Amino acid sequence: MGAIAQQNRVSKTRKRKRRSHHALKKPALIACPECGEMVRSHVVCPHCGYYNKKQVKEIKAKAGAADGDK
């Protein structure tokens, strides 16, 4: 068999209609009720470690913030 040949030309409009759903979408962000940082819904806050008003993850303080004199 030979190479596959294009049967009919697809117009720019038809091609763009088909690809209209390929755009990236922004993640849904909410403010964390504990620290106020913007986080994704249904995910543990990476800043304070809270999820559903309970601390589920222990967050260590950054070395630069805790030890400012070094």
C-alpha cells in the first residue's frame, strides 16, 4: 500500500472549530481558610498543611525565614 493521501481539504474554520477545546484551562483556586493563601480546591494547603479545617501535614519553616542572622 502507498502513503495515505488527503481526500478533501479541511478549511481553516472547520479545523479551528475542532481544536477549540484544546486550550489550557486555569486551575480553580480558593483562599485557604487557615492562612489565606490561594490553593487548588480539595488539596492540602502547601503553606500551612490544613485540609478541611484539620492539620493533616506538618510544614517545616523555611531555613531563610527562621535563621535570618546566618
